[in-house]
Amino acid sequence: MRPRNAELSMLILSIVIALATFVLVDFSRSSHVSPDLAKFMIAFTALAILGHIAIRRLAPTADPLLYPIAILLAGFGYGFIRRLAPDLASAQLGWIAIGMVAFIATLAIVRDHRQLDQFRYSFLLLGIALLLLPLSPIGSTLGRGVKLWVRLGPLAFQPAELAKVVLALFLAGYLASKREVMTITTARVGPLGLPAPRHFGPLFLAWGLSLAVMFYERDLGSSTLFFALFVITLYAATSRSAYALAGIVMFSGGVWYAYNHFAHVSIRICAWLHPWSATDIQCGINGAGRQIAQSAFALGSGGLTGTGLGLGHPQLIDPGLRSGTLPTDFIFAAIGEEIGFIGTVAILLLFGLIAARGFHIALRSRDTFGTLLATGLTVIITVQALLIMGGVSRLLPLTGITLPFVSYGGSSIFANFILIALLIRISDGEAVT
């Protein structure tokens, strides 16, 4: 079957599953389907088909799996946002529409991914500027105590989401041009051999500055994600395990230092270790682990097949939506309660498929820049998904990051549709099968 026909078949299945989720969620909430649901279903279907038409016209030989998976995740997430926070549903669909515009625009503007290589230093400056924006006068906390957003009139945007993609473009371009010299040892720090400072310096500057800004802004999720992006892309470019080992040592040392010197880090780790305590006196704040404990109860009560759509008790995780984290940080727990272990494994497999296709695209790319860019983009979406799913299920400390395409958040939807468009563009012409 031709790639686009295969994509269309899978896209139709994704749309059917998404629309069925919309209907079941609405019916379970009020024993009837809301009158305005039809227009949302039509709008979502039209957006999904529009994206497919764009791929058919602009990237006819691209990977056929990535887009249907993205639409399925976005549709499923939208259905649960209607369930958990109905007031946010219209805004989420609006952001999906904006993300689709960005997706199509990326395919239309970037006709050859290699053209992006020449703008590597521009991407570096843009990425740093995006990270610094929340610290400017237009930065906003949105009532959550951390200054991560930029408010432009009625819209609030989290620049770090787009900065991830932009810095991946810089990393791919820089390491593609310096790949050989980065493997030549001219100095040593203990057992670690390093290239000449003039080659390693810009990379280290971008790395350190990105992490410092994110840590200062108390964005633990993005800090961890940036660290993984830099280390894994550097390893992919040089094949030197010493860089990966050094990254693990630096990360471990950074976590230890942060735990002992920064309250917001120690509280997160303490809540991870002691979520069952009623008062969390040892964590220095009352009820620090309550949401983590409740999310564990939610996942456990879902059992193998779940309670059924709309039949769970997500309000126990975030009573009254006071913290606003249920449709963002904890949506995976709410989903797990209602679709059970089988459903959560299915979501995990969807992200696994994105990872497999992304790394396959990287391996099949005929140029180093394309290989490293596909690797970096795949790392972003895969590590982000693992961080939030691991945090909600208590395998990892909760870092406060969104589940790609599923969680509520316009910035994340916007950036991830651009990310998928870039992967599709790299795969176009490479005959990925």
C-alpha cells in the first residue's frame, strides 16, 4: 500500500476512536450528548483531514505513521479535557487548530530540512531568547507561583516548549559541522577527554545557560528534558560513551546539590519518597504528596480494563480543580483510572511507536544534520512522555511537564505539531517504510 493511502486508513481509524471518545465522555457526564458536540466533532475531523491533505501535497513519500498517531493522541486528550475541565475544551480545540496551521506552515516553508542547517546560530540566539522571555516584564506566573509563561493579551504562552525544538535545531547543526573535531581529544578533565575549548565552548555555553535559566525559573521538567536532549544528541554525534557517562555523573551531582539547597526540588523528591504521609511534615509543607498518592490510587482502582469513560473519580486528585494540574500534569492518572492498565499500555505503545519511527527516520537520513535533528526531536517527545508518565505513576519524581498532545496546553500542542512536521519533512524522500 502506498504511504499516503496507508496513512489515510490509519487516520480514519484514529478519527473514529477520537470521536467515539467525545461521545462517550459527553454521555457519561450528563446522560445525553451536548448539542454543541457535533460542531466540535466536525471541526476536529476537518482539521485532521486538512493535515493529511497537506502531507499528501507537500511530503508525498513521508512516514505514514507519525501523523495518525499524533491525531489519535490529540483527539483522545481533547476528549478527556472535555471530561475533566469542560471550560477548557474550546480553548484546547482552538490550540489544536493553531497547531495544525503551524504543522502545515512548517511543511510548506521547510521544503528541504538541510536548509535549516545554515541558521544554527540564529536558532541558538532564538532559543536563549525564548527561555529568557518569562523573566521579562511580559512574563507571568498565571497564579501558579512559577514564572514560566508570557502573556500577550488574552493568550498565555510557555516559550520553553518552542525553545526545545529550536535548540534541537541548533544542536543538530552545530554537532553536524563539528562532528569530527568533537571526537579528537586535546585536553583531559580526569579520565574524560575533551576537544579543543573553541569547539566545545559554544555547546557548553548553550547547555549551561539553558539549564541555569530553566532551573532559576523552577521548571524542573524542562531542565531535565534539556539535559537529556544535549547528552543524547552529543552521544549520537560522537559515539563516545564517555560523554554519556559524564552526563550521568553531572546529572546525579546536580540532583544531589539541588535537593540539599533548593526547597522546591527537595519538596518534589520528598513527596515522591513519602506520598502516603497525611501531613508530610518531613517534606516541610502540608499535603505535598497528596496528589501523587491519589494518582496512584486512581491508577490502581482502574484495574485491567478501567472503570469506563466518565465513571472514574478524578476530582479526588485535584478537588475543585484548585491547582489546575488535573488536565495538565495528572491527566494520565485520570485516563488510567477510566481505561485501565490495557489503555495506559496502549498510550505507552503509541509513544513507543513515535520513538521507533523517529529513530528509524534518523538512521535512514542521508545527511548528518538530518540524522541528528531527527534524533533530537525524537528524544524531546519520548523523554517528555516518559517523565510525566513516570512521575504520575511514581516511578520518577514528578517534574511538572505535559504529556505531549494529550495534556491541556496550547504551547505544548503548538510546539509538538511543529516537531512532528519536521520529522515528516526529514522522512520525505528517504522512502521510510
